[in-house]
Amino acid sequence: MRTTKKGIVLMLILALVTGFLFANGVSETATPAASSTTTLKWALWDISSTTYYEPLIKAYEQAHPNVKIEMLDLGSADFMTMLQTQLSGGDSSIDIVTIKDIPGYNNLVKKNLLMNLNAKIASENVDTSLYGGTTDQISVGGNLYGIPFRSDFWILYYNKALFDKAGVAYPSNDMTLAQYDALARRMTSGVGANKVYGAHYHTWRSDVQLFGILDGKHTIVDGEYSFLKPYYEMILNEQKDGICQNYATLKTSSTHYSGVFYNNSVATMNMGSWFIATLIDKIEKGEADCKDWGIVKYPHPEGTASGTTLGTITSLGVSNASKKKDAAFDFVKFVTGPAGAEIIAKTGTIPAIKNDKVISIISSKKGFPTDKASAEALKVTKTYLEMPLHEKAAEIEVVLNQVHDEIMTNNISIDAGLEKMSTQVQKILNK
Amino acid sequence: MPSRKAQIQKQLVAYSFIAPNFLGFAIFTLVPILFAFALAFLNWDGSNPITWAGLSNFKDLLDDDQFKAALRNTIVYAAGTVPLTLVCSLFLAVILNQGVRGKGFFRTVSFFPYIASLVAVAAVWNMIFNPEKGPVNMGLFKLGFEKVPGWAADKNWAMVTIILFSVWKYMGYYMIIYLAGLQGINAELYEAANLDGTNAWQRFRYVTVPQLRPTTFFVLVMLTIQCFKVYDIVYMLTQAGPGTATLVLVYDIYNKAFISWNLGSASAVAMVLFILVLAVTLLQFQGEKKMQ
């Protein structure tokens, strides 16, 4: 009898101890902070490979000694899913939220997870006219839930050494798609290990589909996609003729676009401006074979002005669940404001505020191409969002990606594919 | 006769032993499963208030191209993978149960794909089966095949690629189970069969196969459930492509839940999957009973 009692007591103690252990495992150990210090948690991705987080935080903390910014790295691949799961679960420890893409932003707004910034923008005199119209593109019913701090756009990178070797003139800042296609064909040469592809299209749908929206007549959420035909034709023909690498090969081998540019196997590559900072960094570290490169404005369809390109906006917002909204907004205001823009530009990254000073900071950064055309390429005239703000953007994107995959792997004809895209997206739109 | 108090105390001790495990199961498995069942009849995006949906989540599935493709592909995948894995693992087990030289080595080699990291082996597999530069297609080309398969990049071959990969990955594990089954067969049965003048095939057909029936049944049930739940292999090899050629139910659940944030619809698909697995398993149990 005594042993049984002892057993029960022991079990209870064990259960209690286990309980405490688990409880401690999931809860954060609270470190007693000085009562005057406010700690803000910033949800972001890729701390180790992103160069502007540290200087931004350092500058802000220097100006506000009573504020401490902690970074929370949720990883790059599934950042928006991770973030939404955390915030939906009622995590109030995150104060500042980085918004990676428009479908994700739309979801966060729909789910009421972001603070409406309108009142703060008005009371703190934030000048939204500095953002070149990008704030209008992410305004939901006249309300802003995020302020852009990065605004990347697509440009054409090219390998100067390969052009010099082939004796072909560098690409220009005003190229129609037909001229670009001809140039890519001229620059293709060699076989096997010496093969140089004239163009490179990463496996993202944006690489093909978004040429189609540059004329401003269509958007990617229209629900009618026959306008994409000429662009699919151009790129599939290039693929067939060996001008660019095969989509299926790139996809099954998970080839990263940076690798093919570093190892001199592509002469030109259409890609976002986010690659500038990485490229400079890799060359400086001696990790890229391609050392001499340049950029020009994105090629455009006939009749569209040069400098028309695609853009992606990365914004900062404040979590609705945050208990330190005022302090968090102050940090957001700093990062997204002119002072933050200059710090971001110094790392070679394109901030959302693109004034002459910012452009000159980027183009005079060590490692940035010294030719005039490359500096000029940073000046865009019109930017269309890769994915506009739309209630069903995330769902539409699933279909666009799937059919793009089918067309590019020649599993469906262009006409049938675009028809399928239209039917399926219309179904989503009419739901 | 122990007193009532002593009996209760004894039961309490027993429950206290079960409690830690059961609590974990209840919190992390049972409650979420029950919640998912309820969600199938509700509309929820994870944050906004939950609203009643009735059967509309299920009705929508009837007109949902993604779901229809996923259901078809999952059935094709299971129908291809289960029998092939079963036959291959049994064959391997029978061979490696004989006095072959180096059988320890071959058993390890066969088991290796099961324990190797999926991410790494899927990457290697994709390189080997690369349609343009992969050694498999190069070999086929050298052998005189003019039209070589596009493997993971061809919608007609992508599912075949996934099935082949799954068979290769799973068969080592089920081989071990079959080996255990084979070693449990009474040697006297083979001796008796020998005395009756049977050949190797007859011994396999009339002694080994019937004696292995409980093992085969176990393998069949486990393998079927595993196949219906497939996600990781598809994600690593084809990301459900080309198009929707290898989109499976769990992949569709993920898309609906975490891309479109339509948790009600995702739960409805999960429920369909649950009913499908339950029905197939019940059928298998019934078949087994009949055979007995």
C-alpha cells in the first residue's frame, strides 16, 4: 500500500516536472530588461545574406538609445506562409512585419493582421508622394497597411566579357523585344562546356508572362490570357533553337539563375534589381567568374516606352497584435523614409524612395558598373507590379504557375495552355 | 478481493502512466483532427471569424479542377506504387533470405534508400533522370532509342518517375518486414514439401506465399496508407508539375490551406482523403477475412 502511494506521489512529481520542462520549452525565457528600454521584434528573412538589416538597425538604435530591435528570421522560401501562420496564431511578440509579396500582403490585410497606417501617416506627416506611386498600388480601399521600403524592378544583366569576345556591341537602354531576341541569337555560341546561351529565363512565370503586361493594356489577373501568345512563342522558339537553356532541365536540376551568370554561361539575363547587390558581393569575394558586367533597361514590346518595366514592392507594416504599435511605427517610418533609403542604397539595394541622391549612391558603389548606360538603367519611367493587388491573387497565381509549367515543358500547346489559363482563372474570379 | 479504494488507486496509477503520452496525443493529434473535421463544414481563413458553410466546401470540390486532378493522380500513384513495391520487396526478401554470399551487404544496400535523406536522393535522382543531360537518357540514346522519356519534365512520365522513385525508396523497408516473416516460417513445411517432390516455384507458391499472408496484409495496409499520404516525394521531384500531372491530394490540401488560406476547403479535401483511406483499408480487412 505504501509503495503504491509512493508510486503515485512519484508519478505526480514526475508529471509536474515534465510539465514545467515543457512549459519552459515553449515559452520564452523573459530577460528582465531595463524598464526604459523598448524591444521591438522585426520579422524578416535571410539575415546572413541581406546586407541592409544591420546598418538600418544600428542607425536607428544610435538615434534611439532606448529602443532595441530584435530580428526574427523566418526563412526566405516560405516566409509569407510562416508569417501568416505565426500572426494568425495570435503571436503578439512580432511588432514589425516585412511584407515580401503582394498576394501575401493581400492575405494579411484580409485577415486583419496588419495595422491600418492611415492615421499614423497623417499625424506623423509621412510624405507618400516620395514613393513614385507605389503606395497607391498597395492601398486597399484608400487604406495603407504597409509602406514600401524596397522597390525592385526588372532589368537586363549582361556579361561584358562575352560581348567583347564575340565582338558584338553591348545591349542598349532602348531595346524592343525583337531586337533583344536578335541580340540573344547573335550571342549564342559554342557547344558542350563552352556553350554560351544568348539569353536566360529563370523558371518563374514572371520571366515570360510579364513581358505581356508592359504595354499597359492587360494585367495578369484579367482572366483572359491570349495576349501572352507572342511572348511564349518567342521564348519557346529560343528554347528550341538552343538560345536559352531548357526550362525542364533548369527546373529538374533546380538551377539557380545566379550560378549561370557567375560562370559565364549566359550572355544576357533578365532579372530583378535585387541581384545587383548579390552580384557585387560575390565578385568582391572572388566567388564569381564573371567579373565584368553591365545592366540596361528591360526590353519592351514595340510601341512601349523604354524604361517600362515590372516591379516588386517589399513593404514594412505593423502587426495588429503588437503591444508597441507606436514604437514599431516609428521604426517603420525610419526604414521606409529618406534616411532609411540612403542606408539601403549604400548596400547596392534599390530602396522604394528613388531620388537622384539614392540613384547616385547605388551607381557610385564600388563594384557597380562604371559605364553611363548602367547608371541610366536605374532610371525607370513606368513600373507595373508583377502581381497587382487582387483579392484572389494567391489562388490565381497557383493556376498561372501550373499552366506556365505545362507550356514551358511543351506538355500543352501555347493556344491550349492560354485557353486553359483563361478558363481556370475565370472560374476563380466568378466564385 | 482487493478493496474498492485499492482498485481505484491501482487504476489511477495506470492512468498516470498513460497520461503523459495521451495528453501529448490529445493536444497535438486528436484535437486538431477533430477540429479539421469540423472545419470541413465551416469557412475560415485562419484569422477572421468562422462562418458556417454547411456542405458547400464539399460541393465546390465537385467543380474544382485542382481537386479532381489531385484525386485522380493520388489513386494512380497508389495503384502503381503499392503492387510494385509489394512484389519488389517480396522478391528481394526471398532472394536475400537464401544463403547468398554477401547477403548482409546487399540487405544494407537495399535498405539504404529508405534511410537516406529524401532531399539529397531526390536531387541525385533528378540529375540521373534529367531529360537532356541525365545518364539514363544518354544511355537509352546510345542504345538506339530515338525518343527518350522526358521523365519528371513530361506529363506522361512524371507520375511514372515518382512511382519508380517511391518503389526504390520504400522497398528496402518492406523487405525487412518480409525477411522477418520469412524467418518465422517453419522449416519443416519446406522439408515436407521437398519430400513431396516440389520444385522451387511450387514451394514458393504453396508454402511461402500462404505463410506470408499476415505479413503481406500488414505490408499492404501500411503501404496503401503511406501512398495516399504522399507529399514529400512529389514536392522534391516535380513540385506537382508539369502543370497538375503529379498534383496529389496532400499537395492540394497544402495549396488550399496555406496558399489560398481556405482552411474549410482544405479540411474538406482532408476529409475526402480520410474517407478514401478508411474505405480502402476496410476493403482490405474484409478481403483478408474472406481469405481466412
